[in-house]
Amino acid sequence: MSTPSILISGASIAGPTLASWLGAAGWDVTVIERFDQLRDEGQNIDIRGTGREVLRRMGLEDVVRAAHTHETGLDFVDERGRPVARIAAGTDDTSGGTAELEILRGRLSRILHDHSSADAAYVFGDQITALHDDGRGVDVEFRHGPARRFDVVVIAEGLRSRTRSLVIRDVRLRELGLYSAYFTIPRTDADDNRWRWLIADRGRGVTLRPDDVGTIRASLNMHSATRGLDRLDRADIVTILRATFADIGWETPRILDALDDSPLYFESLGQARLPRWSSGRIALLGDTAYCASPVSGMGTTLAVTGAYVLAGELTRHTDPQAAFARYEAVMRPFAERAQQLRPGFPYMFYPRTRLQRSLVWAGLRAAASPLANRLVGGAGALFSPPAEALDLPDHAMAPRNGG
């Protein structure tokens, strides 16, 4: 039998995870990424529950732990930086606002790339422009490289993937009405290893989080009914951010001062709820198929878990469509549960008035109290996602040790 071939579009988290499992299983794997190189930038992400178990099975748990951001917990603060409520970091696979395994997105992406690169070919600076599935294989056209044929194609891009429309046209995204701006600022003596979150009025929030490279990851977040702000150019986005957050105290002026000198990533938060995740020999994976949004706390866990499940089904079935059907049957209930955010979440953290903000603060103080911690797990339970709501299949795959 000939070696099965697969093209994976996207070299962030889900794509390299899939490449690692299939490459080790003997597949001919190519990963294409539209950016010219791996993107080292990115904010803190966490790996919980089944996602953590996938890392164990890859032999990567200790490697990821060594790149931990050392974040020790979450503090909600007021405009003077005084803690309103303090939440400890999780001490197991799932619990807490700060997970036991916190890592920068770019760092995890590089770990997964390095783990898979011996068994997968990576092509940077190119992207898919056309897909032709004839039932026996997929002919793929690229923006720069020559056309090639693959047995299977998997699109593992992002929530707003353009390639996805070549496969499934009836895509409806659930917009959450939240915008987040992420960037990196210099660390000062005022910073520590806590995730600090200022809930302001008028649907605004400011956060600072530690990393493991001597800087601080900042975000400016706002609730807005205006759509399309993420499609503006950088200069207009910076103007909006300066005007929106100009009157907020704490460390906000310092954050705004850094806007001119720091790479900026600005996104509109949403969820992908698609009627199906595959068509013929082409499948969708990760945020492209079932993005739950960053506020779910499940994005990375869904990405690596979905990649593991999909790889297992592809190695078990000679018919890709049968593999895709089984992958969706296993993952869809898990993804849909992750997308079911808690009542009032996340909008309770974006109050419109100072009175509403005071009520949120009072609720957080109560949830973080010693009594609440003893009885119901406290505020940590509020931020603990359903990351273990899947009985992870025991696929007979064994990627080399992450070492």
C-alpha cells in the first residue's frame, strides 16, 4: 500500500499536533502556513483536562511545564491597583482561573512544531487558493507554489479562516460583541507574577499577565455593538483604543504609551458553530471548526484534543469520510459543551455602569472568600471549564518521546 498523504493548513496549535501524530504513524505530512515563519508572539494560554492528557501521551508535558509563565493566580484590582478579589492558581489538570500549565501561545506552537518537524514538511509563506476533490484525492492550488495532490486535506486555521469557505459555505459565526487588543510591554518593578484584571465601567477591561521572557503581556478589552472594528487598519485601531481607555486609571496610561512601539493583535471574539466539519476528503480542525472563544478557557484544549482524535480516526479507517464522521461524533458534544458559557459569562465582567461594577466586585469578593472556597470551590470554580468532559480515546499511536 502507498503511504497516505495529508496537507494541513495552519501551523499554530492544532495543525502541528495533528502533524506530530500522523507523521509518527508513517503518513506523508505537509503543513502549510501563510506567514513567513512561526509566530512567536501571543498571549498566555492554558492547557487543561484532556488537552493535558494529550501532551502526556506525546511526551511533552514536562517540556511545556519548563516553559510555564510562572503565573501564580488572578487578582481583580481597582483603579489604584488594590486587590478586590484574589484567586489562587489551579493545582490540578483543570481548575482555577490560572491553570497549572500556562504558556505563551508562540512558545507552545514552537514546541509542537519542533516535535513534529522530523516527520512533517513545513512550508511557510504560502496558502491554499483552490481545492478540487474528485473522491479519490484532492488537487490543491497554492498562491505561490505549484499545485499538488493529497489523499486528505485538513484546514486548521482560525475562527475567521478564509480557506474554510472553499469547503463549507454555510458558515455562521456567533459574535460575542467583545474586542481584545493584545501586545507586549516592558516589565517594571510594579509588576509581579499575578494576572491582574481591572474591570472598568462602560464595558471595558484591562489586564496584565506575566510571561517567562522578562516582559508583560497586556490586553485592552471592550464590549461593543459596533461590528467590523477588527477590519480597520492599525492606525485607526490605535486611535480607537486611545480614545476608549483614556480615562481609566491604574496601569492603563503606561499600557497606552506602549502602543506605538509594540506589535498589536486586535480581534473580535466569537464562536464557530458549523453544521458539519468535513466535506469529502477535506476536514476542519480546531478554531476553524469549533472555536469556543478565548473566554471559554477551552481553545487550546479543544485544539490538541481534536487533533489527537482526528489522527486516531485517520489511522484506523482507510476511508477518510468514515474517519471524519467518527472524529465529529466524538468531538462535537465536547466542543458544544465548551461553547456553552456560564450564565452571564463573560458579560458580567464588562459592566456598563459603576454601580454594576460594584455588584460584580461584591460577587467576586464573596466567591473568593474562605467559606466559599471550602463549600463550592470558590471563585476558582467559576473559571474552571469543562476540560475533562470527554473520555479520551486510547488510540494505538505512539509519537516519539518529546524529551
